[in-house]
Amino acid sequence: MSGEEPAEPVEIQVVRGTANEEELAALIAVLSEAFVAEEADAVAAEKHVSVWERSRRGLRGPLRRDLPWGRFSG
């Protein structure tokens, strides 16, 4: 997360029982560490690129939308 702005805080709500400050701090520490570990393991698989895809060239350039169709208007 270097160079990124921190995310907005998330509200944690205790549904059952009463948690003291130490228990909440432990919960936040465990969840934070789990998130960091999951984020480090989450990588997208690299797409396989065949030799054909690497060596081919484009058929045409992108269309120019600023020119009228067929250049006949004008």
C-alpha cells in the first residue's frame, strides 16, 4: 500500500456480548494482518500470449472520429 491513501474507516459493530478495548484491538490486529496476507497472495494469473499474437501487427489504425464520414461533407 505504498503511496496510496488510506481507506476510510469501517465501523465494527459488536452484535453479541460486550467487548472491551483490548479485545477490539486484538480483533482489528488479526483482521488487518489477514487482509495484508490475502492482498499479498492475490495475484492475477498472467495471460498466455502465443507466438502469433506477439508477432502479428494491427490491420489498421484507430478511427479518427473528428473527420466526417468519407470526407464528403464540406
